[in-house]
Amino acid sequence: MGMPPNGSTAEFGTQIWIGGVLEGFRRIDAVDRVAAFILAGEMAVAYFQFHQPKGFWPVENGGVSAVVYCFLWLYYSAAGAGPWSVDAWKSK
């Protein structure tokens, strides 16, 4: 998620801070699937909060990336990391 658009650091408890914490936990294999499921929900909230009010279709409201990431995280939470996981990398 990175820095807020203006280059400042995120304040504790804000939406961007929570997003950064969730994405940080996603890096830990033990909570990988759960974190991916939560991130899918985060992207769904981002879409409906910021993009959907501008129009119905993602192409018209600029929410294509939020929708794509939502479904990618949802798939990842169901299928797991597989060969891309840190555990698979360590076992080689």
C-alpha cells in the first residue's frame, strides 16, 4: 500500500494505516490465506466506498484495479500460494 499520496505517514487507526498493517501480515505464511481473504474484503470496501458512487461499471468509475485485486485475493485465499509461497521457496 505504501505511503499516502501526499508523502506523509499514515496516522494510527486510519483506513490507510489498517490497509498497510493487513498487507504487512499478508507476508507471513502462517496467516497467508486468512490475510488474503481480509485483503479481498478490503478491496471490496475500497471499491464500494470510493469507486461505485461514481458509476455502476468499474470501467466507467475507475475501479477496475480494486475489482481485479479483490478477486485475485479471493482466489489466493481459496487456492493458497502454492509454488509462489515462501515455504515452497525455502523447501527448494
